[in-house]
Amino acid sequence: MLRRILTASICAGGVLLSGAVFAQTPTVAPDCAAQASEKKLHGAALNSFMKKCEKDAAIASCDAAAADKKLAGAAKTSFTKKCVKDAVGKPSAQ
């Protein structure tokens, strides 16, 4: 659990430094691809890992963007869901 939080934080840091937060549609840090190749993933395992890694990075980035806008409660939830959906390109699971 701590490793996922740390990985998401690192990915989010890279996204924040790139200025993608201001566009409201964050780009995914290339760290996901590096982690996948380090783990030597292929096929379905690679697709699953990349999808989860990209979504985790988008969530972290969108949460940071919501904090920058000083959103809270329902406004933060709505903003984050839309931001993640736009970043990943698919509707959220909820």
C-alpha cells in the first residue's frame, strides 16, 4: 500500500512539474512504462498494469489540481471524477 502511494506521489510530482495541472487533463508520467519494463510485463499483465498505473497517476494529479483550486466536498469529488475520466479516456468505475 505504501509503495503504491509513493509511486502515485512520484508520478504526480512529475505531472505537476510538467505544467499539465493547468490544462486540467494531466499527462501520464513515463514512469509507468519504466516500471512495466522493469517488471518485465507482457500481454494482458502489461495492459492491466499500465491501465492501473495511469489511473493512479491521474487520480493523484487531479487531487492536486482540486487542492490548488481549493475545492472541497461534492465539488472536489465531481471535479476529480471528471478530471480522471478526461485523463484516462474512459468513465470511472462508479
